[in-house]
Amino acid sequence: MAAGAEVRLLGERLSPYCIRVQQALVMKGVVGYEYVEEDLERKSQLLLSSNPLYGKVPVLIYRGAPICESLVIVQYVDEAWAGPAILPSDPYERSRTRFWAAYIDDKFFPSWEPFFKSKAPEERAETFKNALPAVEALEGALEQCSNGKPFFGGDRIGYVDVALGGYLAWIKAVDEVAGTCLLDGARFPRRPPAYLT
Ligand SMILES: N[C@@H](CCC(=O)N[C@@H](CS)C(=O)NCC(=O)O)C(=O)O
């Protein structure tokens, strides 16, 4: 669907949260929407009025109505547009995917963030070690949610993949600079193959 000005996305190109929303829109075939790149040092009036409590991107504006918070937006996109489902239809599985998506933001990212901000080698080693239990938990989640298929969503990417996927470019970039491998196949053999490349 060519969305035109009906759909606007206020974003920032390196934001993992904006990547989630862009991914969800692609999955639903929503193309040609208006993308507005925000300068987060000098936020636009539109951003501040659309997300007055947080002033953060992403904000999706659909027919003039703003929707904030990336995971909320992804759920909205799933419900508002036809196309392949992002969340499962079964209520229990839906709750499970919401749980793991929240885990990614509440536990996984905060456990890894100190690593990519740390500089001294000893500090790096320590912070890297501290991030590993959350990756291990995610590997268990993959086993639970994927039914032996390649993605959290099974045969194709779903809500948890979209939630984690936003961080992948950052994980790879930090691995490259720091000489680490966070999603190491030797340590985490069940990680999805798509996360290797
Ligand atoms: N929980 C939010 C986080 C969004 C977020 O942290 N966005 C950052 C860019 S990556 C931002 O807008 N920062 C500007 C600020 O904090 O003032 C979501 O999932 O959408």
C-alpha cells in the first residue's frame, strides 16, 4: 500500500527503535510513507507535540493521530494493516512474545549497554561477561517460541525478531570495534542463522 502523507514516521536513522517500526511497515507492505528525520539535539515542534511526555522517536502519525513507543507502534501496525501477522494469533503465544520483547528492552539491552560504553579492557571484559546471561535467556526464549524453526516467529520473523532486530546493527558494529562476538555460535548454538550474517 502506498501510504503517502496518511502515514508519517518521525525517526532517527541510527535508532534501533525506529528500525523496528520501519521493519514492521515493510512487513505489512506499507511503502511510500513520509519519513521525517529528527535532529534529536533540536527536536521539532511536531515531535514535541506528538510525544510530549518523552519527546522521543519513533513516533508514527497515522491520519494525524500520533502513536509512541516502538513496541506499541509495532503492535499497532500489526493490527492496523493487513498482511503477514507480526504477532501470533493465539492469546497465550501473544503474551509470551510480548514478554520476551519487553525482556529485550528491560533486561537484555541494559545488560549490554554498559559494555559498549566501557573503554578499559578489564572493564570491557567484566561488562561483556555480565551481558551473557541475558543472551542465554534469549536463546531459551528462541527455543520456546520458534518450535524448532529459524526465527522467534517460527518460519518467518515475528514480534520478538523485530524487537531484537533493531539492535542487531549496533551489536555487529560494537563486536567489530571491540573484537567480540556477542551472539557467538560456539557459546549459543541455537541462535537463529539469520543472526549470523
Ligand atoms: N522506549 C522507547 C525508546 C525510544 C528512544 O530511546 N529513542 C531515542 C533515540 S534511539 C530518543 O528519541 N532519544 C531522544 C531523547 O532521549 O531525548 C521506544 O521503544 O520507542
